[in-house]
Amino acid sequence: PISTTQPLYWKVSNPTLSPTHLQDLPGFTRSVYKRDHALITPESHVFSPLPDWSNTLGAYLISPAMGSHFVMYLAKMQGNSKSGLPPNHVERFIFVVQGMVILTNIHGNSHKLMVDSYAYLPQNLEHFLNCDESATLIVFEKRYEQLENHIPEQIVFEFRKLLPTSLPYDFNIHIMDFQPGEFLNVKEVHYNQHGLLLLEGQGVYRLGDSWYPVQAGDAIWMAPFVPQWYAALGKTRSRYLLYKDVNRNPL
Amino acid sequence: PISTTQPLYWKVSNPTLSPTHLQDLPGFTRSVYKRDHALITPESHVFSPLPDWSNTLGAYLISPAMGSHFVMYLAKMQGNSKSGLPPNHVERFIFVVQGMVILTNIHGNSHKLMVDSYAYLPQNLEHFLNCDESATLIVFEKRYEQLENHIPEQIVFEFRKLLPTSLPYDFNIHIMDFQPGEFLNVKEVHYNQHGLLLLEGQGVYRLGDSWYPVQAGDAIWMAPFVPQWYAALGKTRSRYLLYKDVNRNPL
Amino acid sequence: PISTTQPLYWKVSNPTLSPTHLQDLPGFTRSVYKRDHALITPESHVFSPLPDWSNTLGAYLISPAMGSHFVMYLAKMQGNSKSGLPPNHVERFIFVVQGMVILTNIHGNSHKLMVDSYAYLPQNLEHFLNCDESATLIVFEKRYEQLENHIPEQIVFEFRKLLPTSLPYDFNIHIMDFQPGEFLNVKEVHYNQHGLLLLEGQGVYRLGDSWYPVQAGDAIWMAPFVPQWYAALGKTRSRYLLYKDVNRNPL
Amino acid sequence: PISTTQPLYWKVSNPTLSPTHLQDLPGFTRSVYKRDHALITPESHVFSPLPDWSNTLGAYLISPAMGSHFVMYLAKMQGNSKSGLPPNHVERFIFVVQGMVILTNIHGNSHKLMVDSYAYLPQNLEHFLNCDESATLIVFEKRYEQLENHIPEQIVFEFRKLLPTSLPYDFNIHIMDFQPGEFLNVKEVHYNQHGLLLLEGQGVYRLGDSWYPVQAGDAIWMAPFVPQWYAALGKTRSRYLLYKDVNRNPL
Amino acid sequence: PISTTQPLYWKVSNPTLSPTHLQDLPGFTRSVYKRDHALITPESHVFSPLPDWSNTLGAYLISPAMGSHFVMYLAKMQGNSKSGLPPNHVERFIFVVQGMVILTNIHGNSHKLMVDSYAYLPQNLEHFLNCDESATLIVFEKRYEQLENHIPEQIVFEFRKLLPTSLPYDFNIHIMDFQPGEFLNVKEVHYNQHGLLLLEGQGVYRLGDSWYPVQAGDAIWMAPFVPQWYAALGKTRSRYLLYKDVNRNPL
Amino acid sequence: PISTTQPLYWKVSNPTLSPTHLQDLPGFTRSVYKRDHALITPESHVFSPLPDWSNTLGAYLISPAMGSHFVMYLAKMQGNSKSGLPPNHVERFIFVVQGMVILTNIHGNSHKLMVDSYAYLPQNLEHFLNCDESATLIVFEKRYEQLENHIPEQIVFEFRKLLPTSLPYDFNIHIMDFQPGEFLNVKEVHYNQHGLLLLEGQGVYRLGDSWYPVQAGDAIWMAPFVPQWYAALGKTRSRYLLYKDVNRNPL
Amino acid sequence: PISTTQPLYWKVSNPTLSPTHLQDLPGFTRSVYKRDHALITPESHVFSPLPDWSNTLGAYLISPAMGSHFVMYLAKMQGNSKSGLPPNHVERFIFVVQGMVILTNIHGNSHKLMVDSYAYLPQNLEHFLNCDESATLIVFEKRYEQLENHIPEQIVFEFRKLLPTSLPYDFNIHIMDFQPGEFLNVKEVHYNQHGLLLLEGQGVYRLGDSWYPVQAGDAIWMAPFVPQWYAALGKTRSRYLLYKDVNRNPL
Amino acid sequence: PISTTQPLYWKVSNPTLSPTHLQDLPGFTRSVYKRDHALITPESHVFSPLPDWSNTLGAYLISPAMGSHFVMYLAKMQGNSKSGLPPNHVERFIFVVQGMVILTNIHGNSHKLMVDSYAYLPQNLEHFLNCDESATLIVFEKRYEQLENHIPEQIVFEFRKLLPTSLPYDFNIHIMDFQPGEFLNVKEVHYNQHGLLLLEGQGVYRLGDSWYPVQAGDAIWMAPFVPQWYAALGKTRSRYLLYKDVNRNPL
Ligand SMILES: [Mn+2]
Ligand SMILES: [Mn+2]
Ligand SMILES: [Mn+2]
Ligand SMILES: [Mn+2]
Ligand SMILES: [Mn+2]
Ligand SMILES: [Mn+2]
Ligand SMILES: [Mn+2]
Ligand SMILES: [Mn+2]
């Protein structure tokens, strides 16, 4: 039985291919997982309850099983939700993509985090996030790599600003903006890993020999040494959030 | 400057990938053109005025430049439009996908053709189509291959019915229906060519070594001898219109 | 000398391609072993005596040498056969595919397990299986990953039922049923591993960029993050047994 | 609803993959059609009535639409069936694979053709085949390429013998036998085309860069210049029927 | 013996890869010739004297041996050079890329053509080009396809303007400009052929499944139906010259 | 039974891989036939009697069935052998690779041709070659493309010299020499076809995306527009014989 | 300067391709190293002095850097040579391919080992090999995997015999013989690793999707789970030496 | 706005493709990173301050994240720059590519190092480098693999000489010179790793199945067992610096 609300053969001239219409195009996905990179697009997200959080669904996009040394996941906090803590010696970085959360640490300090705000939580710092209505976060977690005499501190920014590049921090988060037509000058090959979420715009990402059209909502994992290059296209700027490990000897 | 009507980063959780939103995903298409088959999906349609028609836009999906011996095109008739004639010795088949047209032949006979109706016009038969409001047709044309003592006649059906399989006709049109889960038993390899338009439903088409998710609106060209197989999926029936040359010696 | 029981050239119109007729089609197999998945079909099974069992032949289909953190093997118990124990700290899951076995644990409790029955044996629990006539089991084994204050218990079900999803269990077993035409809505990409045995039916499995026709008796290994999707085809339901690791932090 | 005549999960230990069980393995075929060769296996045969024959089903395996200059087809003659004639100037070769037929030419000469018998019919020679019960033929047809002062004659052999290699004949038919372990010494590259039907045995065919396990019933098309090599395997001899164009200038 | 004008190992930090330094990178070229498109880059140009011209070197970039129905070539006119005529029934289009030429037709009319000027010469029109110093032209030639009652005329423009789109003309020439970040909305699939020379700027061309970085000086051949898409990148506009056949029935 | 003339396992330290030891390496060949080029190596040569010659075996390496407009073949003349004539309007070029032949034309002129000698025979010129002992020739033949007022003449050179480049000749033959380390400066892409026989030395040939190690005895076919490049390696010069069509309009 | 001992162009009709003529075919090798297997052919052997041996050259064909848990190497002992010991806890297996050696262990027992003889030396057993003239050995070494209450013993066989299959031994060595036409019935997929040296004969090895012609002297590495199959061809038997790990739990 | 300093369309006849003009050819790079080797070309270098050095930029070309057991990096020392120390137990090798540095060790010994000079610094030896103006170094570092009773010493050479091959050293550095046309005789397959920097000249490197044109400035990583071969081309010698691990048991 076919739908009666539309004229016969209506889909012929009105086809759809939206990631949120999962019943469309059986088996179709833009997601790719190769030896040295992955592209994970929305129709491949698998959400399930985050074990130590309440009322929160999570989708892990990057994890060490893929070759990375960090995890990157989406957390969808719902009404009256509360976060759990990462394992011991694990640092955490959160960035608010949608909605609003309250971050409270062990000293009772509270911060309201809106879209575009972010926070860095050093290893072993007790803290929790609350959400009254709904919020979507992108979270990075990594086992902290100690460096003698260097101690990272908690950082909370309600506006966009870069993480310090000083030695205590063993990774960095950049927010990269490209105007249409701009591209990376260097076709980079380096030992650092990347986790990336495209926040706005669209363009073409070259990874190794593969060229991918990408748009807001797409996530990318880049293994060490994969040749990489981005070009922004269209009429609006491209913006992405970029994780990169730094400040530790690569040997 | 980005749109202000939606919250920041709204596209991250509401991505789109519609063939009709051409500014999405730069350079992305599901269209494929290989040696022995082609898949032509809506975001690749190029419409331009049909030379001998009035007020009508056409998009050629299959033509001899591709290796076929026939053309298959979409004709979008607009208000007060009228068709032209095919070249001499060329037969024509039309099928109404959307809207309504009036078919009139040289003897003054007229037929009203609604969605699902079709007509066969033998070579050198003068005729024209009129459309008052709007209509979308799929049209097949082919240089007629004579057979002594056999003469095909004009056929008009307002309801779905098969073209005669008798010798005068050098091609045939089938409307194939599959319930979800049904598939072609034989993984066919044959000398006949096919032109196909998926009218309803979705599934997987195997052509040679390639497996394609397909949905209503997709068109396919199958060269002689390409291994071919279809399986219908989802909750609704699949229906496709299928051109096949027949009744002539393959040598 | 060719067989005289059939007419000359009889095989031309009666070809066979059965996995159990190993002398057919030299070198032909549907088995595939790629970086991120494997398909192991019956003509590739290598059975040999299971070291600590008596009168039992085993074929390992998945093991850590492939990248997994578990083993999956077929055990063919013959008359008067008895199982051995897994190594220390290794949990075990068995599912009866053919025949009947008696499971007895250290406390002297016995269960008769028919086809479709299964049992979970926690790490370090002494137990054994007996078979009088013949039985085929599919067995999963894994080094148990401790979680403070959580202890899994032995479970035996003579009818199909799901394993508890509670925290003590570090993997889960699903029996998935699909009616013809049904398919996975999400084209999943996730960090969890899978071991799969198709028990009934047939369909198409997409793994990364590869599309595999599959049928009852086929086994599949899915590494973390391989894009995955199944569609059931034909006239009967598809049923498969699915291992998935859960409830442990992916970092 | 699944079959009740077999125990549950019976197919797990009794899988089949027979070309004649078309409902097995959806979409699976060994047929391949590449630029310079094709392998056509039984699950891809499409039989339909042969236009000028009575009570006969035909499946074209090779035709000019594939690049060849000849056709090769299977003809399944049923009770009281009779052949038609090829077009003008077309020569014909038939070989009986199963059953028995009577060949009669315009002069009233009749021959009974059993399995392994064959006949060559020059262009424009009127003739017909009759079959009382059932017979399967493999038929080759080609537009005859004239050579001044050379005229080919009708040939009928009831036992296996080679076609004359003299100049009037513009193609040749070989029956090639290989004992297990034997192979073609030369890895041939030549301008001649081949049509091949494997009558007995099994082995490996290399065509270009592809290696194919083959068995009785498989048909092969080799375009000019495809590198080609066969090795026979197993415990019985391999035998194949081989078309090759000869005796005409390749320029 | 290595060069003494530069310090030892100077090339390590000053590598070059210029198409005009042919001794660099042995065997390296960006040129590609596939079934349905070609990219011809400057290090692959083979210039030789144009037979009917004087003092002129030509490099054919596209010709029917490639599958096209037209030729496209570069003509480097030197001091005191003069053009020859195309074969009978062949129309010609010239565009000045560098330098200056005088075009004179049979009626004695003369035009001075600077960079960016172009001329269309109908079939069988006698004419010649003179160059005093040096000039580089891009020339298109095609056997004219007659249309009853339609006659094309000579056209000369000293400034950029489009060729008429009226029926007499069986091809068209477009000059396409893209600002950085702009791209073709439709990922075109059509029966028309293209010849293209990139005059300014740089970007990415997708042809079928291949993505090519391109820059000024690159030429492209697009066969009918190859999926095609361009995106302009960098800080300056992209401009290309585009041949397209039009106005004739594709059957 | 294995050979007793060598110690056991002697082949382990004395493997061979000679094209003339056809029983070596089953199925192994370096011959390749792709869309736009072919490499034909000695283990793929198929010799058979040349129809109009006496006592001569021929192996066609290139013919129009491959896409060329000429043939190139090896002719092995034996004792008391005599050549036949090419078809009407076909010109011929011969080059002696081994042994000695006598060339006699219709006017009774005779030339003794040793290794390295060659002769050009215009279309329709009656002539014959005699060989007393043995000789190996490489022969090119092509249907002559007329040009008004231009007539090619017979040419015989007993020493190496180039064919005239004047307009009557519609192809040319070059003997190219490279010292070790030398390579083609231009990575050529052009509309002309090539037939090539490597006479001495070894090196690497790039054709399209493929890189081939080559040595004396290898033959190559290059279709129009295949990107092409050669580099000579080793301690001795490379020399090859090269056919190229010239002097005719490519449209 | 080219060699003067052979006639000009002599190599054209006498090409060679021998692994021991390293100056032939620049860059040509049949060696392949893929993710799940390797083929190492003689022209890729790199011999250098074995560190703890005297007067002995070794070529490592398989080592853990490749993914294996064992090494396999060729040892060429010369006059007055003596072996060194493997590292602690490493067991060793030797097989004589050419020549003769004397094996002496710590207890003063001596064995003369001719071609086809072999010896197993348990971990930490002091021993040495002497060679007076010359000998070629194939040597396997592996870190011994302890099993409680099981102790392997030294074994020396001067004639071909299988290693015991009892539990103390954590690997096994098979000598496999195939008559021409014979092949492995099962297309094996298993967790065990293999090291293989082809001692006699020739055939085709299928590894994953790749088909390799192989002959005596070729070595193969098979990673766990690579689909594997061999067919013997030609007129003589195939014999290979095969390492396989056994008797230890695969988890 | 396009540049006004050059005539219109100037780039068409003067294209560039220099690695140092990063704005050319968007997304173009010759860099490749595969499973078993990498080619890193200058347009992919990412320089950033070396953490423990002053005034020095470094680009890591090879690191363990790629599969190596060593690092190889370029260090660009600027005016008044000073090196840092490698981690404990890490040995270091430096080679001067451009400029001049002073090396001073803990005993106060100083060496002036010019282009072509190099030094080996054993693990845990305190030392530093000073540069007054500018210098480019290539640096190798590796965790030293101890060998009982063997101690490596510091080595400084101001002229080119090989590192000792004695047992204390667990890696070696070779400077390999090839005259044009020379190539590696053996197509090597071995367990040792390589890091390579091409200092002079150009040629073709074969790695596995890939053939790369290379020139001075290119760096290569070769994993264990990748088949490898180099041929030098052009008119000048090729010279490369080559790291290779030696003298340690591969098990
Ligand atoms: Mn980066
Ligand atoms: Mn069909
Ligand atoms: Mn899943
Ligand atoms: Mn053949
Ligand atoms: Mn277009
Ligand atoms: Mn050329
Ligand atoms: Mn095996
Ligand atoms: Mn090496």
C-alpha cells in the first residue's frame, strides 16, 4: 500500500535523500572508514544512553579502536540530565553545539555555557554538567600525558577563544574559519592526529587519495601522516572544530 | 554572512542532502556513467528548451552517444505547450508521469492522457501533444527497424497495459512491480538494451560489479550483456518502467 | 576416466556449486578477509579436534589474530563427547544450532539444551557439556573485563530470550529477525565489534564499500567502525545471532 | 513462514549455491562482462522463444552487441520442434549437447545427430532440424566472408572430428581436451576471437588480469588480443568447444 | 658533473616542478586520458609544423581519435606566418590567447584580433590569418552539420561576446567566469561534448569519479554523459573557454 | 617422476623464468592489453603459417581489431621461403631483425637486405621477398590514405636512415636511440598512433598510469592520446623501431 | 657499447627473465607484500652475514616485522662454517635444501644431515652445525610458548617424516606433495599462520583475491585468516615445506 | 581582481607548479602515505618550533606513529639558535644539508660542521649545536637497543664517510650515489626499515606496486618488507642519504 496523500509517482519529481529520513535510499551512506581516516556522516550515528550520565544519549564518533588516542562523541542531554565523570587521569573538553548547560566544579564554581562556549577540564577534576531542557555537546576525552613540572588548569570560555598553546596542554582545539574559495596552503602531512566537526558551511576535503564533499554535521578522523587539505565552497563561510595533539615528543 | 533565521550551528543537527537543494554538498552526485551502464539521478538533470516543441523543457537521459540505439528523455510541458515531431522513420513512446496532455493524430483523433497513461506512435505518423497547465512525460524514440510485411499501429492506453509483443514492434515497454523483499530470480545477461525509470519505491540495483541504492526518480541505462539484478526493499512496492528491444535478429 | 552413470556432457545442463561438494569449482570461495571485516562461508571451514574436549571437532571462525577481542567457533560434538573448560578469566556463551547437549555446572545443576537454547557461563565457573548423539554449537569466548562491584551470573535459557543488558555483562547476544524487504534504518558506524552467524534466510550485507549476498550458514566478523547494513530478501524471514561488546568505556 | 519439512536452522549446516536454485543467494552470479571478455554462467541464462523456430527456447550467450562478429546461443528444442533459417549470407554451425535431432537439407538428405555430433551449414543453404523429444544444441552463426574461388560445403559428422582448415572456411571449431594438470603452453595474445563452451571438467581460466574458476556449463567470450590461458584441474579431463575465426586478412 | 653555480644540495630546499622545465621529475605528468574524459597539461604538449600553415607550430589537444567530433588545437604563429584553410565543409572558430593577428576573408574584409578576440568562420569560407610578430590561438574545427534553410555567417568580435544560440550554429562557445568559492550547481550529465581551456585562475574539476586540481593552461575533453562539475578556488576569478555542440537531434 | 639429471631441489636455487621455457611458471605473462595500449611479450606469441607466403610463420602483434589502423607482425621466413602480397591499396614496410632476404620488385630490381636494412613498398607495387636460410622480419602494413598530387615511391635502405617526412608518406618509421639515463623530455599526449619494437637494451615505459619494465623483444601498441614516456636504463643503449602516422588531417 | 659476442638484435629473439640475471628487466619482480600475505621470489633475496654464525650468509624471508610470530630464513653455509645459537627461549627447526651439514648438540651427539633431512632443536638446547663445503638450509625460529607439564625434545630425521603432533610442540612442519591437477579441497580460512617454501614443481596459489603462478624457490607468508588454496600444474609433482602454529589456545 | 603586472591570460603559456608557490594548484600534492611506505614531498612540510631548541623550526617527516621505530626530521636553525637534547636513551644522527653549525659535547670538544658533514651522538651524551646564521639539518633519532658489552662512541666527520658497521651500532647511514641509468640490481625485500632523503638528482622509485618519479628534496619511509628499487635518470648523479636498522636479531 502506498501513501495516498500525494499524487501517483509524486516521488519521481520530489526525491529526497536526507540523513534524517532513514527509510530513504536503502543502504546508502556517505560514511567511510579507511586505514588512515574516517568520515562519519549523520545517517550513521548510533545513539545509546551514556553509562555514567543521566538522561543523556551519546554517539561515539572516534575512539582508540579506530587507531586514535582519544575519544570524540556527541552527547545529547535532555531535560534534567547530568553528566558523569571520565575515568581517572582522563582530561575532557566540551563544546556546546546546541542548547545550554551549567558546568559546576568541585569548588562549587558554576558557569553557564551557551552555544559556542567551551570548557577544558583537567584530569581528575571533579565536575558535572546540568541541563534543564536540551543541549548537544561535542566531547573530547584523552588519557593525560604527564610532563614534569607542568600542570594544566580548568578553562571555561563563554565566547570563542583558543586553548593555550603552552606545554602543560597535550592537545589543542582550534576553530578554523574559511571564506568561500579559501583553502589550506600546505597539503599537510604530519604526525599529529585530528578529530574534526564541521560546524558551518560546505566544501571539499581531500584525505590521502580521496576527495569528499562535506557539509555541516560531518565528522572526520585523521590518522597521523594522512595527507590532508580543505577548500571552502559556496556562499557562506566554513567553520570547523579541530582537535590536534601537541607538545609531546613524537618518538 | 550566514543566515540569521536559524540558530547558530543549526545545520549540524539538521543536515540536508536533497537533489533539489543544489547548493548542498558541493560536487556530490550519485550519477555514474560506466562502460556498460549509467545511473542518472535528479541532481544531474540538465533541462533546456526542446528544439521543435513549444514551451517545453527537456532533459535527455539516454542517447546514442552513450552506446544506446534509442533516446530517453524527460519532457516538462508547461502552459499552452505543444510537442514537435520526431525525425523521419523514428517511432515514439510517451508515458505520463505527472499532469495531463491531449494527444491528437493526423486523422483528428484525440486522447486525453493522465498519469499512468501512455501512447505508441509509429514512425512517420503525424501527431501532436497539447498541455494546458503542466505535465511531465518520459519519452522514448528510436529509428524503426523495418520487417517485411509487418506494420505497427498507433496505440493509446489510458490505463496501464503492456505493449503487444508481436513481431511488428521492435521494442517493448514493461511496467514491473516488486513487493518488498522480491527480486529478479535470474541475474540476467542478454543482448537486449534497457532504459529504465524508477516510478515508485526503493531498492538495490546490481549492474556488473556495482551495487546501487536506488529510489523513485532514478534513471538507468543498461548496455547489452551487463549482468543485471534488482531487489525491492522498504515498506512499499517498487515499480519501474522498462524499455527493451525485441523481435529483431541480434546478428 | 569420466563417470559413466550420467550421459555425456550431463554436467553442462546440471552444474552444481555446493559448498559441500568441495571438488567443484577449483579455488572458488565466497570467503573474504579484509582489514575491517571478514565473511567466512562453509567451503572454507577447517575442522580439527578441540584440544581440551573429547570427541569434538572445532572450526574457529573469529579469533584475536584477526583483530577481535573474542573467539567464535563451531563445535561439532559427536557421540559420548564432553567439553573442556576455557582458560582462566574467560567467559563463555554457547548456542545450540543442531542436536542436543546436557550442561552441568560445579554445583551439580543440569540443563538440557535443545536447538535455539543457549547458556552464558561466567569466568572461572567450572562446568561441562555432554552430548550422547551429535550436536553443533556456536561458541563465543572472551577474557572478562572486570567492573568493580558487578558480578555476572550463569544464565541458561531453553527458549530464545535476550541476555541482560545490565553492567556486569561486557558483551551482549542478540537474535535479530527481519521480514523480507526489511533493512537496518541506520547505516551503523560504531566502536563495538560484532560476530554474526546467519541462522535463517538470505539477503545482502553491506560492509564498508562491499556488498555481499549472504545466506544461512555464513559467518561475519565486523571490526570497530566498519559501516554496516543488512537487508533481508526472499520469501522467508532472516534470522541472525549477533555478538556485540557493551558496557565498558571505549577509551 | 519457513519450511516445516526440515529441522530448525537446517540450512546452516546444509547450505546450497546451485545455479538452478535461483532463489538462493540473492544477486549472486559468477557472470562477468568486461571490455575484452565475458564469462556467462548458467544462473544468468535468459531463455525465450526463438523467433523463426517452433517449440524452441533460445539463450544468446554471445552477439555482436558485445563486440563479436558472430552469435553463439543455446537452443533447447522440445517435442515436435523445428528450426528456422539464419538470415541470408549467414553460415551456421551446430553441436548437440543433449538429446537427438534430425538434420534435413534442401536436397532431402537427412542425418541423425546424437550428442557429440555436429554439422556445418554454408550460407544460404536451405535446411531444417527436427526434434521429437528434446535436445540441447549450441549454435554458432556468422555472416560469411567471401573469398574469390573458394566455396565451403555442408559437413555433417556424427563423431567428433575437426572442421577443415582450408581457405573456404572463415572460422574453425576445435574440441580441446586437457588431462588434469595440463595447461596451455603459450599465454596467447592474438587477433582472432573465441567463443567457448566448457563441456566437461573444471579448471582455471586466466583472461587478462582476471583468474576464473570454471566448470562444465560455463561459456566464455574472448575479444581479440585478450591474454588467455587455461589449466585443467581435478580428477577428470577438461573438454571444451572453441570457435575461432581464421583464414581472412586481419587488416 | 653537477652544476657549480649553486651550493651543494641546493635543490633540496629549492625543488621545482614546472611544466616548462622538462628535465625535472622524470616521467611525471598530470595528463590523463580515460574512456570518458581527458586532461591535457602543458608538459604533454607536442608541437610540430601545421601542414597548410606557414611558420606556425600546432599542438592538437582533442581530435576524433579520442572520441570527439571536433578538433581543438593550439596554434603558435611566429613572425610572418600565415594560416591555411580547413578541409571542405569544416567550420572553424579561433580565439586569441596571446599576441595579435589579422583576419582577412575572401571579400577582402580585414579584422585585427587582439587577446580575447575571436572569430567564427563558416564552412567553405575562404580566409586567412596573418601574424607579424607572434600569437597563440586556440582553434576549434568541426565538420558542419547541415540544417535545411539555416545558414551560419562569419562573426568577428574584438571583445568578449557569446556566439549566437540560433539554429544555424551546430556548436557554441561560452566563456565562463567563476568567483572564488563558486561552483556549478548542477552536477551535469548530458549528451553534449565539451572542449575546455582554462584561461585564468585555479580550482577543482570533478569528471566521473576523478577529482583534478586544475590551473590556467590546462585543457579538458569531456565525452558525452561524463558527470561534470567545477569549483573555483583561490583569490582570483576562474575563466574558461568552453566548446559545446548544440541544436542538432541527439538520435 | 622428476628429472634425475639434477640433484633434488636443484630448482630452488636455480629457478628460471624464460619466455622460451614455456613450461615454466604456469599462466605467467607480462603481456597486457588495455583500452589505450598493449604490451606483447615473447611468451604470448602465437605463430602460424602466413596465408599467402610460403614456408613462413607469422605472429600478428597489432591489428585493427585492437583499435589500430595498421598491422604489425613478425614473419619468420625459413629455407626457400617467399612472401605474398598485401591486399590492394595496402602499403608495406619491412625491417630485417635477423638473417637475410632478397627483395625483388616488378621491374626486376633486386636488393639484398641484411639485419638493420629496411624497405618501403607503396600500395599496389608488385614485389616479393626470398629467403634461402632463415630470416626474421618485422612488417607494418596499412591501407594507404591518398593525397591529391602526391605519390610515394619505393625506398630500400641497406643502412639505417629515416623515411622521408614529405607529404606523400602517411606514416613514418623512426629508430630511436637512448643512452642509459636518457628519457623523453615531453610526456607526450598526441593523436598519432604508435607501433613499437624494442630492438636493444632495457628500460621503463610509462603508458597512462602504468609503468612497465621492458627489454629487447617486447612490442608495444599505443592508441591515440595515451600519455607516453620512456627512460633507458642499464649499461647499454636502448634502441627501438617506432611507427607513427603523420601528414594527414586528424579531423 | 653493446656486446659483440652475439649478432645484432640477438636479444629480440632470445630474451631472458631469470632471477639470477639481475641486470635484466629493470625493476621487475614477482615479489609482493600485502596486508595478509607475501610472496618472496629469488630476485628479491638480500643476503648478508648472519651475526652469530661464521662464514654464512643469510636472507630473512619472514620475520615479526611482517606480522608473523616466527622467522624463516635461508642460510648459505660455506666452507668451514659454523652456526650460532638462537636467543634464549627460542626453538629452531632446520631443513637441508642443498649440500650437507653436521649437527652436534651439547651432549656430544652428532648427526649428518643431507638434503631432505631436518632437525628440531628445543629452546635453550646448546648445539651447532658445521659445514665443510657448502650447504643451503631453510631455518624457522620461534619464541617457545610454554605449556605446563609438556616438554618438547630434540628430533633429527635423515629421511622425510612428520614432526609429532603432540601438545609439547607449538608448531608443526608438513611436507605436502601434490600430483599435477591436484588441489586443496578446502579453500582454507583459519587462525594459524604459515611459512612456506616451494621445493619442487609449479602451480597456482590463491591468497585472498590474488592468484599467483609459483615455482620451486618461491617463499610465501600467510597471515592468520587469509583465504588460501593451491593447485599443482605441469608434468611433475609439487612439493612444499609448510610451517603452521598449533596446539595453543587462539584467544 | 587579477594581477595587472602580466598580460591577460599570461598564465596559460607560463604555468607553474612549484612546491614553494603554495597558492598554485589547489589540493595538489605528490605526497603519499600507504600501509608500507610514504613519500613526503616539500609542499607537505609543516614546520613549527622544536620544543627544546631555540630559534629553530622543525618538520617531522617520519615518526613511530607511521610504523617506524625512529624519527627523521628537518631542523631549520636560524640566527643564534641552539639545539635541545633528545630524551633519555635516545641516540641521534645529524647531517648538514645547508649552512654551518658548531657541535659541542659535554667534554667541551667542538666541531664545525659544514654541508655534507655529519655526527653520531650516542644515547645520554650531553651535547648542543649552535648556529650563527642559518643551517638546515636532517636529524635521525632512535631509542638505543642495548647489546651486552658493546658501546657505541660519538663520531664526527667533516667529510663524507660511512658509519662503522660494527655491532655496537644498531642502525647505519649510507650515502648512495648512482650515475644516470644505474639501478639497484636486487629488487630488495628485507626486514630492515629505511628513512631516505634524496640529496641530488632525480629518478624513479618503485615501492611495492607503485612507481614514483622523485627528485632532490623528496623524503621516503620504507616499512619492513616493502619491495623496493631505484633507478637514477637524467644527466647528473643521484645521491641519497639512507637510514637502515642493523645488527639486532629480527625475532
Ligand atoms: Mn593538520
Ligand atoms: Mn533484463
Ligand atoms: Mn552494529
Ligand atoms: Mn586462443
Ligand atoms: Mn556541461
Ligand atoms: Mn609519441
Ligand atoms: Mn592452511
Ligand atoms: Mn633496502
